[in-house]
Amino acid sequence: MRRPFSSVRARAALAATLVVAVALVAAGATVLLSLRGNLTDRAGADADSTARRVATSLATGTAPDALDLDDEDPVQVVDEDKRVLATSEDLEKISGTGVSGVKPVAARPDDDGDSDDDGGDGAQQNGSVSDQTDHTDGSATIDGDRADYRFAAVEVEDTAYGDLTVYAGGSLEAEQSAVNTALTSMLIGFPVLLVIVGGVTYLVTRRALRPVEGIRAEMAAITASQDLGRRVPEPDTHDEVARLAGTTNETLAALESSVERQRRFVADASHELRSPIASLRTQLEVGAAHPDLLDVDGAVEDTVRLQELAADLLLLARLDAGEKPGGAGVDLAALVREELSQRTGDRVPVAVDVTAVPQVSGSRGQLARVLGNLVDNAQRHARAGVRVAVRAQDGRVVLGVSDDGEGVPEDERERIFERFVRLDDARTRDGGGAGLGLAIARDVAERHGGSLTVRSAPEGGALFELELPSG
């Protein structure tokens, strides 16, 4: 059963939708808070303006009952005892000012105040308006309509009626209307936008991953058919998917080469093993039927050849499996002297030119095998002599094995390092082995971080040079 959001497309669409949703919620909350704050501040500023206008009238001697309070917004004037001295018309109920009364009482000047002989407008004592404004939120009912307000409280000191406080409200209707409109728009628009974002992300991701599906399908077909010659399609986009396809094809090419190499190796090994085994069996069968005709020397020779071939195949198998050469220090100069001193009965003499060189890191046994293979190869092709030299050069140790034979044609200098490859003049049984010596030597050189190349020798033959890093 397929799980929800199991595909990359669905997960990408979900992730994009969630990210955009979080961003939209954060942005929407910021916008709403900013809008509400600005409009609330504006209502507070309007209330402050109204309160200060009334307070200024009171400070200049206007009696509370003579104030012009025809504003649509609620206004209250109270004294120190929280008695309502004046209020706006049609105000029925108010909250948020701390004074719930809406019916004004008769305003009387203080006893120490100077009253007007006219008696019409109350006292004419001037007061002072405080610079400080306090704001509160509340509501008021005017002519049957209830609404929310931002109240500003301004104090007027030293009037004929004592210290007074003017409460004026600024309507929050615009703030609430704007916030509600913006919130409604967001509640409608955000889901639509999120659906669009999710859909677009899904479609774009599906289109972007379409080449990946093609790669997957082709890989499945290759696996089913076991045809390593096939390749996955490479999109002409020069992006990560195109690089993935290119890398996949490179991997398939390397795998095809490895499998083909393994097949050739098995076929060539079977062919090479068949000859000494057949020869040995024939000699043994003849010996069993005619003991006097048993060729013991030939049987021993075939057995030795078979043993050497098996050893070569085993070493190649270990090298192919990635066997590490180890990190022991090896004195290549001493190794050459010791190995060559043990060679007796060689067809041609071996001259040695060895100088003191730094040690190399690796396997002494494998490096000795390389030296032996190179010397054996040189002696098979030499006319009169072989020369082995060891020297240090540019931070590396160089082992050179040269002969005075015919040399290696330039167009064959890479092919001779392939497995079971022998040049035409080395294909006879007496002329050499199975064509694995040089292949083993190069593989060992590369496992040691070095290289093995061939070029023309000063003597006219072939010069094989093994270069290894010192240390």
C-alpha cells in the first residue's frame, strides 16, 4: 500500500505549502497588528484632540454646562469627586472611563472662586491644561448605537470648579472595519494562494523529476535485460539531473568494462589452464600405458607452469578484490640486490646499477614479484644482456629494467599491459608465459600509488620504468 506523500513531488509540494503558510500567517499577523495599531493610534489622536479642545475651553473660563458638546463622539467632564458635570448629547451609556454616570449634575463654582455677577455662564477663573494624556479603551452607547472607542483623559487644574478631567472618545469603528476586512481577505485569499503554491510546486517538481523517472525506468530495464551496453537518457539541461544521468552512464560504462574484462579473464584463464592440463594428462596417460615413454621432465615443466599460472590468477584475484599493499617501508635498492643475487642459471646476464634511494611504502612481496616479472620479460626478449637500475628522481624512486632486444612497437606499448596479451613473437610455449606478468606488474604499481611505463632503451630494446612515491 502506497503511503501518503511517499513521492518526492508530494513531499516537495507539502513542504513548499507549509513554508508559504507559515510565512503568510506571520506576514498576515504583522500586517493586522500594524494596521490595528496605526488605526488605534489615530483614534487616540482624534480623542486627544477633542479632549484638549474641551479642556482648553474649561481652562479659559467656560462653564461645564456651557460647553459645546455636539460632537458625534462621547465626551465627559468630571470633577475630583467623579461627578459628571457635562456630557455629550444623546450619550446613554459609557464604560472605560471609570465614570459610569451620564447625567450631569449642576456645576457650582468653588467658594474661593470669583463668581460672575451676570450669573449666566458661571465662573471666569482661568485654569491650566495638563500636558499628559492617558488613554483607555471602552465603549459607549449614543442614541441607541453601541460602539467601541479609544478614550483620552486630559486634566484641567485650578478652574473655578476645581480640578476637572475631560474624557473624549475616538471611534474604533474604522480600525475594526479595516481589520475585519483585511482578516476576511486573508482567510479567503491565503487558502487559495496555498492551493496555487502547492499545485504549482507539484507540477514544477514533477516536470523537473521527469528525467529521473526516465533514468529509473531505463535502469530497471537494464537490470531486467542484463544488457550493460544500454545507457540512460541524458537531458540537455546541464543541471543536477543531467549530471546524475552522466555519472550513471559512466558507472554503467565502468561496470560493462569490468564485466567484460572479467568474462575475458575467465575465458583466457580457462584457455591457458587447458593447455598445460591437457599436456600433463596426455603425458600421464602415455606413462600409464607405456612407462618407458613417460616424459618426467615434460610433466614437471607442465606442472610448474600450471602452478605459476594458478599463482598469477590468485594474485590478480586479490588485486581485483582491492587488497591493500600495506604501509611497511621497503628499501628498493636492497630488494633488487637480494632478489637478483638469488637468480641462477639465467639465459642472459643481468647488470645491476643501484644507488642509495629513500624507502618506499608497500608490500615487499608484491614489489619483488614486479621485479621478477620485469626481469623475466626482459630476458625472454634480450639478445645479450639485461640491465636493472634504481635511482631517485623528483621525490620518487625509479626502478628501470632494460634489454637489448627488439623493443616494443609504440602502438603496442599500452596493449602489452592487458591481461593474457602477448605479442606475436611471444606466443609460443617456449617463448613465455600466459601474458599475465606485465598486467600484474602494472596493477601492483598502481596499488602502490605509482606507475609502470615502457619506452625505448638506450641499448635499443625496451625499458620498463616503475615509479613509486618515496616514504
